[in-house]
Amino acid sequence: MSTSSDTPSIRKATPADAATMAELGAATFTETFGYLYPPEDLQAFLAKSHTLESWTRALTDPTRGVFVVEHESGRKIGFIAVGACKLPVENLEAQAGEIQQLYVLAEFHNLRLGRRLMDLGLEWLNSQGRAPLYIGVWSQNHGAQRFYGRYGFSKVGEYGFPVGNTVDEEFILKR
């Protein structure tokens, strides 16, 4: 998918990537949101959500698409996970899809990888017949809300997202 050797490539992640995805998922979540939580809450969340086992399940689930960005050095620097909607949406449509996770390491934010990942995730969801689409986003993450707004997502609800004993106010966006 890359047009030059110095452009990071994106590929579908496989079960062989589970350990790398667990590490990358934990690193990007911590880098993005870790400052918000007491250390014990952050560790409890990571121990549940970014494990070898949780990523193995994700990468072997045929209803999910996970795509990983590889730097020319071979380092994994970002990813998107999409699939069936798991958000607490009232009267959820049977074929609803969700952008479940979209993260890029901060040092690579200037490469427009978020847009490339989002386009690929939306394409995959469309190929699976998933519609409408949802995403959960932290209520205070205004940059992400603007980014998703450019893709036609708008707020339709709220819910509590637990990180250990901390519960974040999250917005549910729909397209």
C-alpha cells in the first residue's frame, strides 16, 4: 500500500501479531490517556484489555478487522480495530459497525496515518455490510471528535467507560 520506501505500510494484522498488538495497544493507550488515571486503575485496564489472550481473540475473530501500521524499520507504530458495534446503544441496528480503536504513537502523528487507517477501517466495515457506524470517544478528546466529525460522525449518546475503578464519560458518535 505504500508509495515509497519511507512511507509506513499498513497491513491486516494476523494472530501471529498478538504479542506485538498487546504491546502496541498498551503503549498507545498509556501514551494517550495514562495521565488521567491512578496507576492501579491504568494497570488493571491494561491487564484486562491489552493482553496476549485478548489480542489473540481479536485477531482470530472473523467479524473484526485489525490493521497495523509498520514503519520502514519494522516497528509497529499504529493500528485500527473495527467490527460489530459493542457500544451500549439503545435499539442497536443488527448490522451496526464500530470503529473500536484507532491509535498512532505520538511521534508519528504528523504522517497522516490516522486518516489512512480510518479510510481502510471504513472500507473494511463497508465490505462486511456494516451500517450504520458508531464510535465511542472520550468526552474531553476534542481533537478526536473533530477528526470523526470530518467523517460524518455526530454525537448520539453517552456512556461510562471503566478504566479500573475510574469511569470516564464517553460520547457515542454515529454516522
